[in-house]
Amino acid sequence: MGRTVNAGAAALVVVAVAVLMLLLPTWPQSGTDVPSDVVPVEPVGDRYAITYVTDGGELAGDAPASYLEGEYTELPHCVNGDRYFEGWFLDADLTEPLGAVTRTMSGDITLYASWGDFSRLGSTFTMDLDGGYTIGSVPYSVEGTLTWTYMAVADNGAHYVQRSGAITYTAASVGFHSVSDRTHGYWTDEPSDSVFRYIGNGEVDGMVCEMWSDGEETQWLYRNMYPVRMEYSSGTSYQTYTLVSAGHVECGTPFLPDVMCGHPLTVTHPGECLIGDTVELTAVGDGSAGWYVDGELETADRTLTVDRIDPLKTYDARSDSVYTVLDGNVLDPSEYPGDGTLEMVDGDGSVTTVTGPVGLDPGIHRVRYVDSGTTVYLDVLVDEDRVFTHRWTYAGRMYSMELPMDLATVARDSYDDPYGDRRYQNGTPDEVGRYMTVDNTYVVTVADRLAAMGEGMDGRSMAEFVLRFVQEIPYLSDTSSRGETEFWKYPSETLWDGGGDCEDSSILYGCIMERLGYDTCLMVFYDHAMVGVALGDLNVPGDDTFTHDGTVYTFAETTNTVLGYWSTGRGYAEQDILYVYGFPEPAQ
């Protein structure tokens, strides 16, 4: 049997478990060595009476009236209005606590209930942490100070606990140092794999405490309220928590939930709630993309039912709308609902408050405002026009192209990017394939114009013609064009920037060739990228080729005109290829 679900003591057990689960996601675990006091045994003794002196309290209906010598017997919870149950004691002076009848006890016992004249709500305690673990042969130390505060009590007796503090991880031998500093909340009735048993009493700093253990963790629990000490040991991992201070604080549970929505949605907002209330939130308006809680999709429905509203969680009704293109470059707070104040959020998370019209640079800007208790956010785009102008030579003839472009169209690809990280050199096919926008407006336009310019060319000449078009687009490093050491571009961005590096030009070439009916793939090497083109019987002696999934592809180097059209440099042969990604066929 497990420990009795006690609204006070059980909550504290989960406090420790929650901390350890946070600290030990990868630490090695060993089997539980159950203390001898809790080893199940066959009943061997006599049966003895249990008498309860409740001092005005009421017992649960299944409270045991006796126990069998040699058998571990749990003790019942007791309730007495709003008074706090501090546990059972063996003496009327309430100095010797008893958490359960252990297998070593015998004789009739009388138990006295102890009551505290305070609510669980607002109780708080702070503990110092000291410990360590080993990964491989590297020892790590762990230290910190953590505070738990009981913020709310649910109807079923569960407690909402808010934990704050900082934990420092250090491995001096490898120069590792990391600090985790945050606040989070949790309910104490969540199931735990640990089964704690009462193993006797122990004294800590003059306080006689009940001791509870699951074989790996032991808690010294004072008056069913505070863990005065906690010790954990498993494999190479060990922690010791020591009580620093305990008491009560004024702790109001009403709060305004953190509810957000994407423009143009609105949300039916409940207003002020109590921690743990059941609340319904409904997104109103066109383009609902579902509810997200702390960044994770909770439901695709318009209505989110929150069983227990949490003051530390963010409830976000996302819109499927894209950015709003400003008419000009002036952002005017008076054009939005709310109190006439807007906040602009930069990429690094910094916030600027805007109370009057302000001019913005071209690009996408995140804006938010508060309307009827809901934080509404939207992206506004300040547009810009450019002309991609390019000249190149093929077969002794000069060609040119001018392509009018606007930022609102270019930004659409990256705005819809499901990953965000633009550094991929060895990502999954989906992660890399997102750049292969063969149906992009500008890719379609360029492919159509090149097809018209090359009308009458045979298949090999057309492939060379397009390759020379891409090869003579200027090479731009990611640092110079985007301020990043590695940044993969969409084809429209390469055209917008007027250049790119090897993967950028390769993706542009592959997309255009797919639109023209060629079978292409992207090859990634340790420090380079290029395209493979299936030329079939158009190959000639001297072409550098490789085979992938039964298809012979010819190497197309998009950043080097010295090598010609279908040759590759040293270090980029078939055996040097790390990854191959196929381009999708056009949908239109």
C-alpha cells in the first residue's frame, strides 16, 4: 500500500519529487532499496486497538480501529473545519508524532490530533540545496536556494504551489557553469511514481519530525507542514535540502489570467479569476488557428476549457492571418483598440512603448496592445520595393533581366517558416525542404522568363543557360548579407538580396530547374552545397556524376564559373556527399 493521501503531508512529498525530477532528467537511476521498516511481512502478531482523540475533528469513514502487530498500517486524515491538521501524536502534550503504525510496534495505542489555527494558503518555506552527480567521469556540483509558497487550495484538497529560486550547476574540471533561475507552479495531487512510507521519527535542530522514505529519498516532516530536511541518493546523484526559514505570507489568489490572441481575433475573457478556477476561453473572429498553452498546441477548437487556471501560464489564441502591411511607414496607436498605447517587441525581447505616431524602417515589426483584458498581438510590415537587375553571358551572348519585387511578398516564405532556425546544413528533409519553394511567385516569374529567353535550346543547353544565370549572381556571404555566420535563404530572398552563398544559389537553381521540368536534388557536403541535375542521355564524357536512389545526377556548381558547367572541385566527389535532398515537383 502507498501512503495515505493527506492534504498536507502528501503535498510536501510531491514538492521534493518535483524538484528532483527537474534536476535529474538524465542522471542514472538505481533500484529502490526499501528501508527495513517498510518491507511487507506476513502478519505474525496480535491485533491491538487504536483509539483516536480528535479534539473536535472528524475521521474518514474507513479509519482503522485496530492494527495487526508486524503489519504496516496507514493512519487516517482528520478534518476540523478550516483548522489545519498537524498530524497524530502518541501523547496528549503533542510531542511524539506518529505518521503510521510501523511493523515494530505492539500494544494498544491512543492517538491525539493536533490542530493549527491557520490555513495552508500562504504557507511558505525556503530550503538550501547542496548535491552533485557524475556524467561519464566528470563530477558536477549542484547548489541553490529554493522557495515554495502554497498559493491556493482546490475543492478536492489539492494544493497549488509556486516555486522560485536559482540552481547552479558546475563542473570545474571541464569549465562548465550554468544557472537555472525561474518561477513555476504545480498542483500537488499529480501522480508520482514514488511511494513514501513512514519509518520513524528524527530530530532536526530541536524539532521532532516524522521521517518518510521511498528508498531513495528521505524527508523529515515537521507537524505535517514543513520538510525540515530532505536527502536523496541514487546512483552517482545525491542532494541534501536544508530548511532555512518557514512561515506565512499574505497570499491573495485572485489574478488576471495571461490571455493573448493574434489579430484580428478577440477573446471572451473571464476577467479576474481565482487560482484553480475552471475557465472557458473562446476565440472570436476569422482565422482561428487553435489555442496554445505555454507555446504548445492545446486544442484546435475555438473554445479552450481550462480545468485549473494558472497564474504562470500563457493562454494564446493564435490567428492564421499573416502580417498587416502598413499604408506607408507610420504606426499610429490611435488606430488600434485599447488605451491608445502600443508596445513594440524587438527580436531580442526588449519592449518599446509607443504612445504617438512613429516611423518604422522596412521590415516586420511585432506590435501588441491590451483590449478588454486580452493582450492582442500582430505583425505589421513596412513595405519596400526593389528591382532585381542581373546581366549574364551564355554562348557569347549577353542577357539581362529586371524583376520588380516587394518586401511584402518576399517576407511571406520566412513568415510561414515552421522552424525559424535558418542554420540548417544537416536538417531533416522537411527542415531543408522548406526552402525549396518551387511555386514562389518570383521563382515562377524568373523560370518563365528564362524559358522564353532560351526558346529553341536543347535540354542540355537550357540547363547550362540557367546555370550560368545563377552562377553570375554575385556571391554574398551570410555575414555580409544577413549578419549571421550561417543563414539559409529562400530563393526569393536570394533574388531580393542580389546574391547569396553556395546553398542559397543552389536552392535557387534547383527550384528554377524543377519548374522547367528537370529532376534535381540538393547535395550538402561538410562545408559546401551544390545541385545534382538528372540529364539522362544528355550527359557527355567528362561530366562529373553520382548516383542516388538509382538515378544518375550530374554535378552543377552554382558559385564557380571556372570549373565550367558540369564539373566539381576536389573534395566534392560522390564519396564526399553527406546529405541529399530532393526538390519537390511544382504544384502549379
